[in-house]
Amino acid sequence: MPQVRLVGDNIQNQGVYATADAQRMAETMELDLVMITEQADPPVCKIVDFQKFLYQQRKKQKEMKANTVKVEIKEIRFGPNTGEHDYAFKLKHAESFLKEGDKVKAYVFFRGREIMFKDQGEALLARFASELEEWAKVEMLPKLEGKRMNMVLAPKAKK
């Protein structure tokens, strides 16, 4: 690469320089010539202390990693004939999970001949989703997989 574009706070005349001139400028400042973007035409370089540059990049990545949200999936299990009190108790738990930012996987587990009541299970999950629509959006509609009818709810984005 015969030419590079120099940028940075410590450069008075930012612009396109010959690579050898840019290298000489870095040596006179007792710093390093670091390539920032290779894809640009001409490539973009900066005159900085390379160790400090690496340290700042690691620090920035660490901050970005710390700011990422870790979403957990909490499971709530129902039977096809779940009682009203039990349902209300599980609904309250699901609401608190969603408020904390976790996803909720609600499922109805059918044992033996209970599979005949799959419409009852679907109605239960639909009611569960409609009562939680203030805090959640349905990510996966109720779907029968083997002896389980699964549904996934994700928390609504905070305004």
C-alpha cells in the first residue's frame, strides 16, 4: 500500500500521506502507526501508543460484554386439569419472571390417557397468554410435541 489516510487527535494535518512519511511521523513522535480500517481506499491509519490502543480495545470489549443482557428461560408446568388456585399461583410467578426480563416456557404435560384433553391444554395456554399480554408477547404458539404442549412467551420491550 503506497498511501494511507492519517487520522487522530495528535495529527495537525490529517489527510493522505505516503506510507513511508506516515511511518517517519510516527517515529518522530515515538509512537506506533496502527491500521484502523484496511478496507477503505486508501487504508485508514492512526498514530498511537500500540499497547495503550490494545488496552483500550480490550476494555471496550469487556464493557460491551458486561452490558449484554443474559436472558434465561423459566419453565412453568401445567396439567390439563390444573386447579384455579394453582393456575393463579403460576400466573403470578410467570408475571414476575417476565418483569425481570426472563422468557417463560409454559407447557401442559399429558400423562397416559390425558392426551385426549389436548384441546383443554390448548385453551389453558391460550388463557395464560391472554392474561399475560400486558407483560409478554407470544414467541411460539401452543404446539403439541409428544406428550407436551409447549408455548414460549418473551417479555415486551421496556419503553
